[in-house]
Amino acid sequence: MLGINALGFEILPICHLIWEAKSHIESYHIEELVDIFERLSEVESSKTEFIFPHITITKDAFSEDIESDLMFFSNWINTQQVSKETKALYQLLIVSILEEVSYTRKDGQYLRWDYRSEKIRRKNQSRISKDKIPLKPFNKGEIPTVKEALLRTFRKVLLDIKSLQFGLEKKGFQDVINGSILENLPRYESNQFSGVITSPPYCNRYDYTRTYALEIAYLGADELEIRKLRQSQLCCTVENRSKLSKLEKIYRDIDRFDDFQKNCKIITENTTFQEINSALKIRQKRGEINNPGILTMVEGYFYDLAFLLAEMFRTCKKSAYVAFVNDNVRYGGEIIPVDTLCTEIAETLGFIPEKIYILPQRKGNSSQQMGRFGKESLRKSIMIWRKP
């Protein structure tokens, strides 16, 4: 809206749907949207042949009635004579209410399940049969009908579109690339971006393919595609494998193998990272780290970041600023100062550190770590660097 040209990189399908719907902001016909809203208000759901494309992690996420209504209203838009832009917007509306009408709630690394879901009922029956204590019940409260949630969200979005169209003055060119920035950015020309704003996945074991499993499954990704998405993320979960061999092939293909070697040396020769790595290994030997995959995840994460930051530096213009958001993390009692280590890596590459803003909210570490190692607040930071 400010007329700024921009390019983004994203791997999750839901983000591309969001992008598509928002990119049409100036071309939506308000009269058509109001008409669809009114028709939607009057229609009553009925049984449909369409079924939700569940994957293992999403099964039993809805009651039988909710799932039936969800698929009826999902397909309803295809029976209406509307523009393709309105259809994309409507699909986003459906996706945006999936969690609200389900038995799930996003909760850090996982989906949290309401006690009324069949999945929790079966688990508790199994636990009771084995003389185990049932899972602590979670009640997400009243679950609205699909139509109630859909109309409420549609009403808010319609008001937003009216307001934004009224204030739209300038146009710029924006695009979002469907794919990993690690694999795509090396192919771009140097010195072309005048700034970067990014909040990449943190080194905190959060797996967005699980957190957004409902949305990703609804948009058609099967188990295999979700596993591929998981491996395409920055190395932020214990399931992620090293990307170095894949990156080596990419850099050889574009005749930049020397840059691949330089990027690797940034981590292998960084004394702060080596100290962190050694400390984690010691804590693992003591039995203080509950998953051996944490060590490979942390190592992979900083290798990924070294390549990411190196490509940012190369593709940024002189005097360009980078705003980089991240969290510090703690494993086995060992605090990893992600913000200062990232800044150290950025400085090694040639960036000039300008400032690290510490956000006022401070998150704690996991309850398991607090019980064993004590409570410790962890910083969430915005790092500001400049290319000289």
C-alpha cells in the first residue's frame, strides 16, 4: 500500500493462500462480496459427498456434524457464479475457521486436543485399561457451528476490504516465491535488495507442519508432501536432517562452490558456536538432554542461518538494513544466545550491527527444564544490521 516493491519466500501452502487473497485487495468487487455474504446467510447445510482430506495427525479433529457442514460450505462456493478472486478469498475464510470449529488448538510444538474428541477418548480408554491415569482434560469451550464462524469471519474481512480499498493510493510490485529461501536465494543476482524484514523459524523444536496440520491437509497435502515440507524448513526440529549435501549440490550447479566452503567455515571457525556445541555434548553425556536430536538440530540450525545470512549480505544493496527477529532457547539447562550469535555471524559476513531490541515480553523455558534447572527468562529480540 506504500508502493514498496517486495519479494518473499515461503514453503507453507496456507501462507500462499493468504498471499493470494490479500494480493487481490484492490480488485475485489464489494457488491459481489456483499451478495455472497447475503446468500451464505440464507443457505442451510445438507449432507454432501465431499470428505475432509485427513492425514494421520488430523483424524477426529471435528465432530461428525461439524465436519459434514465444513465440507458442505467448502463446496458451496463452487455452486455460485463468482470471480476467481472471490473464490480464493472464500477458501481463505474456510481455512481461517478450521481451528475454531475443531477439537484442536495450536499450542507451541503441537496441536492440543479437547477432551470431547474421539482421539482423546480412545487414548484415555487405553490408559485406563492399562491402569494409567487419564490425560488431563482440556476444554476449549463452546465450539461454534461452521456457518456461525464463517459469517463472523466474513463480516470482519468484508469491513477490512472496504476500509483498505478506500485508503489504497500507491501500487508496488510484490511476489512470493513458493520454495525454500536456502535453495532459491543463491540463484538471485547480487546487490538488488534495499532491505530485509524476516522472522525465520526459531531453534525451538516448533514444527509448523504439525501446528498447521489442519490447514495444510485441507489444502490437499498428503503425508509424503508434509514430510517434504518438514525437511524444507530451516533446521528447527529434531526430525530435520542436515541440508549441507543438498546445498553443496546447489552451489556446485551455479558454479559457486567456493562460497559454499566459505559459508561452512563461518560456523566451523566460530568459537561461540563451538563452545555452545561442546557444552551441549557435555550435558548430553550427563543425561540432561532428553533427545539426542537436539544437538544435530542446533548444529543444523546455525549452518542454515550462516548460508541464509551470507546470501542476504550478497543480495542486499549498499546501506541496506536487515531486521531479523528471533528467540533465544534453552536445552538441558544450557541457554543459547541466538540473538548475539546471529549478530556475530552477520558481523563476520560484513554486516554492521546497529542495535538489538529486546522485546518487553519474555518467555520462559519448558516446565521440564524449570523443574530441573530452575526458571530462566529467555529473550525475544529484533536484530538490526546494516550493509556498509
